[in-house]
Amino acid sequence: MVSQDLLDILRCPHCVRNGPQAGLLTLVKGTWLVCQDCQRKYPIRDDIPVMLIEEGDKWVQTAEENLPVPPPG
């Protein structure tokens, strides 16, 4: 499980360049981080968030309810 302290400081790498409050992430299904601004979705694998823009791009069009658990990879 990803600690709350880490979740509090993580930001979407695509959106964070727009300011320190941009790119806030929401934990979804316990295994995904979803950007509140751009809707990119970053998987959490082996308790490690995969915060690569390319990874978030793969899931941007997938609805939250359709995200696979556990994330493939």
C-alpha cells in the first residue's frame, strides 16, 4: 500500500509544470492514481506508483470503473 504521506506529495508529471497545486492525484481502486486535471491514470505495481507520462497516456481514455485490478504489466 502506498503511504498517505507519499500520496500527499505526488503530482501528475504532465500537469505539475502548470503550478504546485496542478496535477493532484486521487487513489482509485487502491491500485491507480488518477489526475484530477488531465485524467491520466498511473498504475501502482508492487506498491510503487509508475509515474511515467507514457504510462498515464495509455489509460487516459479508460473510465475509472473499467480500470483493471491489478494493473497489467
